[in-house]
Amino acid sequence: MQNLQIVQKDDLPLQAAPSVSFPTRRLIQWIVGIVVLFVLGSWLVWWEASVQRMFAMEDIRAACRRVMPDTVERCVDTVIIQRGGARR
């Protein structure tokens, strides 16, 4: 019994040469990933600024309630204007 089989050169499967073309699919994935990261980062910065502004407004209101409980809105407006402008 023979365990080996003779294979002729014509019977060998042809192997395709590896493609050397530019990987456009990988490039598109990188571009989409970068854009998604940029959008997510921008949104996080905007959200952090709005949360910080909200906490600052709460601090101003609390301080005005302690100092001038009868004219809280006037005090808040004055402090906001003194800090650099109306944000209402």
C-alpha cells in the first residue's frame, strides 16, 4: 500500500498573488472612526461646559439667596453682568 500520491504540476491549484492595491476599506473605516471620535469629543466638551454653567448659576443663586433674599433675581443679574455678560 502506498500512502503517497503523485501530483502533477498541472493539478496544483493556482494561488492568487496578494493584492498590493491601496486598502480603501481600511481607510474609510479610519476616517469614519476619526469623525465619530471628533463628534463625540465635541459633544462631551459642550455638555461639560453646560453642566459647569449650570453649577455656577446654582452657586450664584444660593449666594444671592443668603445675602439678599428679597431681591434674588436682581442680585443674580448683577453678578452675571459683572462676570462678563448676560447668559440668559
